Amino acid sequence: QTLDFRVSVNSLLADDCLKSGSNVQSRAKTLSEQLTCDDVVTEIAVGQGTINFKVNRSLLAEVVMQAISKKGSKYGIDSELFRGYPCGRVIVEFSSPNIAKKFHAGHLRSTIIGNFIANLKQALGNDVIRINYLGDWGMQFGLLGAGFQLFGSEVKLKTNPLQHLFDVYVEVNKMAENSEDIQKAAQVFFKKLEGGDEQTLSMWEQFRQGTGVVDLSPNGDLSVYAKIVRCDGTSLYLTRDVAAAIDRMKKYDFDQMIYVTDKEQCTHFQQLFEVLKIMGYNWTERCQHVPFGLVKGMKTRKGDVVFLEDVLNEARLRMLQNMAASKTTKELEDPEDTAEKVGVAALIIQDFKGPLLSDYEFDWDRVLQSQGDTGVFLQYTHARLCSLQRTCEDDLQTQFNPAYLQDPQAIALLQHLLRYDEVLHQVSEDLQPKHLVNYLIMLSRLASIAHRTLHVKGNLPQRATARFLLFKGTSSVLASGMKLLGITPVEKM
């Protein structure tokens, strides 16, 4: 493994760093002859259309280990790649359930993606405001109100509000299918809700006939328009989002606002931003919609998943069973809590492995495997590195000497740790967690290989110390990456 970095001559041509002319191989040769080695680069060689560099391995170990121990959880973020990164106030709106219904499985993606984006923005130094927009308005709320007047219970509302509202909603929906009276009652309720009282509403209705729309067509011929007000004067989802955006700007004076919802709402947000632009709000370009695909085939033992709590319970229970069946499980003070953290990690990693926009098939067995690209593997690796620290902490006194981190397994790990800031930078540009997930999976693989071959116990004190510090640094980077993704790292498993 003599090669650390390579530069392709073609990429230099593509970036106009070189003028094209003679063939690539001779360019590579000519260029390499103009370069000289120094304290950092110890070897320069010509490859197939590339120039290959080997770096000073001892310096690599020194620089990486020093940076990790000095910067701690800021390692990767405190980097020149983020110099001049504009910080400000960022609003992230995510999860946004409807209080007429319980949190369902569809909210899972919005919640974990939104939380990840908020964590990332916060780590980069922004003042982050997380907003959970409660859908407590609209026609379905009129239906719930009418249903509650018929068979709601104040007592049940106090003891288990979400479940009771959900039961009322299901019941009134069944009735509404066969009864126009219920539908009418729902409309009446919603009108009163919107207008404050009947008198105001009747006056308001006299002033306004027809549906209110905003013309979005380039030629002003209403070929493209957005509906803003229903013909009975009641508001729509778009109306409420326009009002909410303006209100948030007044209240928070944000520098950026990010909405996290499924991709079926792309048109809605396109219209929202266009309407705000037409209204003359020049801050609209600071608003962004981050769309995501659908999860298919999520089932629990009881059948199809409806509610989010069922998914979380299922993850915890299955993880507990796996832990009980495993030979390597340690005695834990709180196995339930560990199972919950590992189960949630498994859900998050499964969700973040691909591009956010793609749909994916959910499969419990694949999600909870302890080997392979899973959240369980990340947690297991972290727990093993913590256990190593617990068993070896007391035996070490000597100074760190980079000469003892020259094994290929150590070099591979150091080179990967060096890249952490690049990965975070890439994630900050496109808000796709998959780059970080792939990085952490690779980090865990390299750590497992190194853990098998580079023994700490029973070694020369200086070599033991160097390896110990490498594993400690690795577990610290693994932990901060997991926390950004919304995972709580476990120390025993």
C-alpha cells in the first residue's frame, strides 16, 4: 500500500488547470517532474494518466491524533472547509402531525430527517428553531368537532387525548360516509371556527363570492393557478402555510427556513414559494423544501403499521430478543433502554442509507442484523471500542508516539479519519445523510479489522498507548457522527 492520494491528469484538463495538447501519459510525466517531495509528501510517482503521492505516515498519525484529541466533538466541523460558512437563524419544520389523528408511520421519516438537518445546522453554529406544525385546522377538524359534539367525552379527553380524538375521528368518518347531515355539521363547525361567529361570517360571505386564486402563469392567462380560498370563504392548507411563513419571518427574522415533508407535496411548496414571491417577499429564496420518498411494507406482528409507537415498540422488542439470544451480550443495567437505543439506530440507518427521495422496502430482519451495513453494527462497534477503553485505561502512562501507528490497518483507519470534514462538508451542501452513514459504516469496518489485528493488552507500553489512543479517537468520531444522525451511542451491548 504505497499510494495515499492520486490526481488524475484528465480532471485537471476538465477544470482548465491545464491546457490540452499532447497525450495524457506524457503530461503526467512532465508534471510529476516539476513536483518535489517535502515534509508532507515523501514519494511522487506516475501512474496510468495519474500522479500518485505517498504522504509522511508518521506526520499523518501525529496530525490526525492531535486534531481529534484537541477538538473533541468539534473534530470535522472545526475545519478550514467551513471557514466563511454563513451562520444565522435557521427554522426547520418537520414531523408536523395532525392532532385529529395519532402520529403514524409516515411521520417517522419526516421526524428523523428533520431532526438530522436541525442537528447538523446546529453543529455548524447556526441558531436553530425546530418547528412542529400541528395540523389543527381544516375540514377534517370540522368533522372531528362535529363528532365530538355527538359522542365525545371530556373525561376520556383528559386521560388519553390522542387515542380518544382518534376514536372519535374514525367513528365520525364512518357516519359521514352515509350521512349528509354529519358532513353539513362538519362544514358548519369549520365555518364558525374560521369566522369567529355567525354574524361576522355572514357579512364576510356577502363580501366574497367564488374561489380565491393566485395566477401563477407566465402570461397572466390563469393557465396555472393556486387556490387560496374556498368558495365558502374557508382557508386551505396553502393559505395557512402562506400565513405561517409571513408570521415566522416577523417573529423569528430567519436566515433560512427548511420544510421536511414527503415528495407528494413538492407542488404545494413550489406554489407556496411562488405565491410568497408574487406578494413581494424577497426572503422567499431562503426557503427550501427537502422532500423524501415513501416507506413500503412496514408491518408489525399485529399486522400493518398505523402508529409510530408500534414501530418503536417493535424495534425495541425484536432487539431485546436478539440480545437475549446472542452469546456476546453483556450483563446490562437496563436492557430495555439499550434495546431502544439500538433499535432506533437501526431504524435511522436503514432510512438514511439511500438518497432521501427514493422509496424503500422495509424489512425487519435486514434492519436488525448485527453484521452488515446496519445501525446495530455501528452501535456494536462503538460498544466494543468503549469496552476496550474500560479494560485498558489504567495500564497506560507513556507519551503518544506516532511511530507505533504504522501498520497498514492503522494507516487505513487514520486516512479515513482524516476525511471526516470532507464528508460533513458534502452533507452540509446537499443535506443528504447517506454520505455520513456510508462514512460511519466504513469507519466501523476499518475499526473492526484494526481491533482484531492491533492488540493493546500485553504489548510494549508505547505501542499499546498509540493503539489505545487510535481506538479512543475512532470511537469519539463514531459517536459524534451517530449523534448528528440522531442516534444515542451505547457504551455496553
